[in-house]
Amino acid sequence: MARDLSGEPQFPTHEIQGDILAGLAKKHQHLLFFQIVDTKKFRAFIRSLHLTSMQECLDQRATIAANKRNGVHRMVPAPGLNVAFTFSGLQALGVPDFPALPALEAFRKGMHARQSLLGDPPASKWKVLRPSDDLHGVFIVTGASHSEAVDVMSLRLAPADENGWKLRHEEAGQVRPDPVSGHEHFGYADGVSQPGVRGRLPGGEPLTPQAPGAEDTQGQKGQDVLWPGEFVFGYIGQDPNADSFDKPGPLKEPPVAFMRNGSFLVFRRLAQKVPEFNRSVKAAASEITGTENPVNPDLLGAQMVGRWKSGAALINAPTQDDFSIADGTENVNAFEFGDDRMGLKCPWAAHIRKAYPRDDVRHSTQPADDEVKKAEAFTQTHRMLRRGIAFGPEVTESEALSQRSAGGDKTRGLLFMCYVTSIENQFEFVQQQWCDAADFSQPGSGIDPIIGQSAQPLRPWLGAAPVSQNAADKPALQLRSFVQMEGGGYFFAPSIAELAKL
């Protein structure tokens, strides 16, 4: 049955910045963190700046999809430019002060002030974006190639001094080369599970259409569609207390009018120690003995992530990879965790289960149906639209053979980015209450082995037992962290319409 679109809002697609709901099409991305040095010049500059709208992103993606269907392999030009500001940046622009609401505390104070809550290293040890009132914002520059991204800088942003800003820091990311395009540096398909978004485009068609075989609450199979107020201000959001996640919740009113059709942007630079990760997985796999359950480095790595490197979900392929349900197939997300309440196929602490527990129920392995539905509704209030990209070079032969990262200009990892309307209830909640919590979803689960943060050098992690189906066979490991948070910040991406009024 097709879902009823009549109650879903229509988006002003020319007013919303493209990266929020549609996502900038990109192979290369530069993040230019800036300071406003001349407010008058900068306000005039930003009013006339050509920012890439949601509509432009949708048009680019439609062309890319059409070419793919028609077997055209020519690269589609996809220049993109968006902007977001820190709290001090909005003050420098003269935007009216935000009300003293608890829900805005994180944005006011900045990521560095949330260190103890997030388990992050002290800001004094960050490699990038250490706290400063002079960090005012970030330009997000994208392209189908490096040269296209550079053209955007040259044609739209330069010269910086004449436009009232100066560069403070730059990060550059790129999609990894084929055949690992779309995979992060540990080798696993990334961005596989994104929420769908309810809402209509100007022509009346849904932003997230319902695929053949999907339920009327889904876009693709297993991809739940959520009310847009979770990701952009001024729209209905999810209801955490509903008895079903598809029921609309309260309107996510913007705290100030300037924030309508805008979204918070969270950025984190996450360095990945790939050779050390591979070495640790091999060593841990070799130490697991005396069990019926086959263990090898590939399987143990998949259990830590919750998916094989292909993107196939472990819960549907518990002992070996299955390319028929890999990334790019219609069934890549067609699963729930209710079929594995005891975490025998997919560990409770697998990264994808921590970050998006689907129908898991906290501290219950035998929940009633109504508990499951309520848990799903609660879970969907903590989702994020992720827009990250890999950074750094590929692992060298020398690093692979020595099993040690070279560091310096050989540092690699993920430029994590996400859009939310509540930093506290979405990004921070997932990081603290789920990924960093050793008792989520069940007591003894352990910490997320990929993005979990802890001051302890070794973190507990409980594995799976897919063959014996005996919980007593689960390996209890102590794992090191191979993802290091090196700096980040909280930003707000206003609507194009509000920026034009400055």
C-alpha cells in the first residue's frame, strides 16, 4: 500500500541549503573554516553568494541517476557550496541573540565544552579547531573532481579579504577510488543506512519515494521515513512517546525566526589507524578458541561493525558475506534486530546496532509487541542525516607490512558531518547513551568498537555465537580504540532565504 502524502509538508526547495535534506553530490569536498574580519563586507558578500539549494542538488542527482540507468558513464558536473556558522559567528553577523533555552546549550558552548559528556580527548590536545571565539563558520565546497571544487572557491569565495573573511583552517576529503568507492578506510561500506524523510517536492512527488516491495512507512526496504522536523526547523518531528514511529509528533519550531528551514551541523575529524586495526582484529580472532563458532579476521571485523565490507548486514549473513544483499542492492537494509534479540548473530555492541538499534528494547530480550513499537518510536527521535566523507591517502605498502600508521601527511580517516535539529537529543545522545555505554542495548554489551569513546585504553566488547547459538560461547574481548577524535565543532546552517536578508 502506498503511503498517504496528503499530510506531509511541501518543501521550499530553493530556500533550503542542499546538503541538509538532499545531500551535495560529491567526489571531493573542502571544508573552509573561516573568521569574519569585516562584518559589513561579509554581510554584503553572503547576501549575494550563490549557495547550492536543495533543488539544485535534486536536479544534479536526477541527472546522475538517469545517466546510470541509460549506461552513460560521463561524469556529471556537480559544483556545490553551502555555509554554516558557529554561535560566535551568528553573533558577529548580528543575528538576534538566541533565547536561553536548555536545548541550545550545546550550540552556545561548543563541542569542546561537552568533552566529559562525549568522552572526547581534552580540547587542548585536539589537532584541529581548538576552541576560539574567532572561528565563525565553515564553507562546504564540493565537486565531481578536485578541480571543480577549486573552481567553486575561485568563482564564488575569492578574494577572501575583499569579501570580509579569512581562512583559519581547511580540511579536504575525497571519495575513495574504485572498487572501494563509498567505503571508509577500514574498508566497510559507509552511509548505507540513512533515514528516509517525509515531505513533498514542489511537483507533489515525495522526497523519499516508496520503493517496490517496501512498506508504506519506508522508502527503500528497511528504510523508515521520518518526519522532517528531526532534521530541519519549522516542520513536524517524531514523537518519542508514540505507540508507533510513523505517527507525527510536535512541530519543531525554530527558537528564533532566523532558524526556520535551517539545521544544526555537527563536524568531527575522526582519524583512523587502519594498519593497527587490521593487526588487532587478526590477533583477537586468533585468540578465540574452544568454540563451535568459526572465527577469522573477516568475520570478527564484520561482527565489530555489524556488516561485512560489502555492506551486507551480519544479521542476514551471520557467517559469510552475501553480495546479493550488499550495498547497492534493494535488500541491504531489509532487517530488524528483533530476529536476534540475544545478539547471537549480530553482537549487541556492533557499531551499526549501537548507532541505530532499530527495534532493540533497552535491557530487555523478551519484549512485548507494544514495547517494541514504543522503543522504535523512541529510537527514531535520535536519527541523523550523515554527510561524511573520507580524508587522507590510501594505506601504503610500507604501512601495511609494518602494521603501523605513518602519521603526518599519511593520516587518514573520516570527516564526520551530520544535520539535526537537536544536538543534545540526536548526536550527543547517540554518542553518549548508546555508543559509549557498555550496558546498551543490554547489560554486558560493551562499547562501540568503532566510534565509542572512553578514557580507558581497553574497552569491553561482547561478540556473537552464530553457529552454536549459545550465549555462553560469546567471546568477551578487550579492544583498543583505533579511531581518534582530533577536533570538531557545532554549527548552524541557515536557509538561503534568511541569509539573503542580512
